[in-house]
Amino acid sequence: MAIGPRGKNKAVVDTAKLGGPEKAAIVLLSLGEEHTAIWEALDEEEIKEISQAMATLGTVSASVVEELLVEFVSGMSSSGAIMGSFEQTQRLLGAFMPTEKVDSLMEEIRGPAGRTMWDKLGNVNEAVLANYLKNEYPQTVAVVLSKIKSEHAARVLGSLPEDFALECVQRMLRMEPVQREILDKIEQTLRTEFMSNLARTSKRDSHEMMADIFNNFDRQTEARFIAALEERNRESAERIRALMFVFEDLNKLDPGGVQTLLRAVEKDQLGLALKGASDALREMFFSNMSERASKIMREDM
């Protein structure tokens, strides 16, 4: 059995001299045209790299082909079962891709939420996480809170029922180093029972997403898009407008809210904003200022 383009003087007789792309090329050539679907799982760079190796292989001896196929099959069947994981995927990719490419690809697969389960938990809203953890054993909650960042753990504790939170604190104070097997089990439970459910239920409403985008338009662009959308889909335009926070929404604040806002906002920024506001909104702000402050604001505007 021989594989490779004719007319090549080169012959492959030793697997030890083969790199990852060459090994992958030989296995894919051996599988033949009936299994080209495998190529669909590769990205453009991987296809290019393997194709280049394949085009320059030359003749591959039958013993090398057999050795590689045995290596490939035994790697899959040695444990009697296979389990997909980020770590296993990273190791397999590392066999034929440069380290920096593997790291980049795995970072993209893992997503921006974090490289580990604990990183991902750090991006979960404290109320959502507390709502899940309140049904767990206090010792389990203590382990989870000890693994996430202190500021996030504090917010989660504050969202838990007080008695339960205090029990978790006591467990954390008495906690000894956690065995790796227990930690692995907790991580797996969080991954399968919590994060997967969260991913299925936290899909963001498209109108909320567009409302956020529209909020970042300047006023003229926002008005243009809203008007154009109203002509094509009035219902969507109304939903987006209802979800948007616009300056005129400040009219809904009670006097206490206006006072809080006045203490927090920079006066020059407020003056600039009020220049484009309606008369009613201006008067609402002026009526909540002292006469002197209101006069200065009017003069500045």
C-alpha cells in the first residue's frame, strides 16, 4: 500500500519524523473520498496546512500508514469510551497545530465569559447565582463562594436569605482544603445543571439589544432610524422606543430622584443636556434647584 503523488522521489518510512499536519494528512488520505465530511470540521487555516502537507508527502509506506491508523484507533479506544472536554480538545489540537493557534481557538470556543467555570460564574448576576445556590447544601455554597472573587461573593451572600448566608459564612470559616474529586464534582454539577440552563434561558431579546444600540445613537440618527422603522414595522419601532431610555424619561422621576440626580451630575453637563430638552423637563429641574442655582444654570445655558 502506498499513498502520495506520483513522480515524487521522497518516501515516508518513519513516523517519528512526521509532524502533526503530515500525520493528519496521511490519515485523511487513507480514509479517502467517502469521508470528506471530516474536512468540514476544519477551519480554513487548518485545511491549508494539512493540504500543503498532503501535497508534498510523496510516497508513504504501508507500514507507516498502518502504524498511524493503529495509533489513531488505539487513541480512541484505549479507555473503552471517549469524553469530550475543553482540555481533551486542546490536547488533540496541540498535536497538529501551533500552540498560539490552539490557544486562540480555544479562547474563542470558551467564549468571553471566562476560561474556567469559576470565571464564568464571576460573570453571572449575583441574584441569579444566589437564587440557584439557596437550594444547595451550605457546604457546597461555601466551596463555590471561596472560589469566586471576593467582591462577587459578597454580593451573592447579600442576596441569599440571611440565616442561610450566615450558615455558609460559618462553613467558610471552618473550611479545610477541598479534595480535587469533590471540586471536580461541584464544577460538573454547575456546568450541567446551572450554566447549561442559564445559557438556554438567558437569550437576549432582540428588541432589548436594538434599544441599547439606539440609545447610543445621536439624537438625529436615532430619530431617523425610528421613523424609517415605523414605516416598515410599527410594532417593533414602538417596542424599541418603550425599551429605550431617553432624556425625557427623567420626567418620570419623583422630587427625591431629581434631587439625587442633581447632586450626582456635573452642572456643565446638565446645562448642555437641558439645552436640547423640552420646556417641561427644564422647568422640572429648575423647580428642584435653589433660586440662585436655577438662575446660574439659565445664564450658563
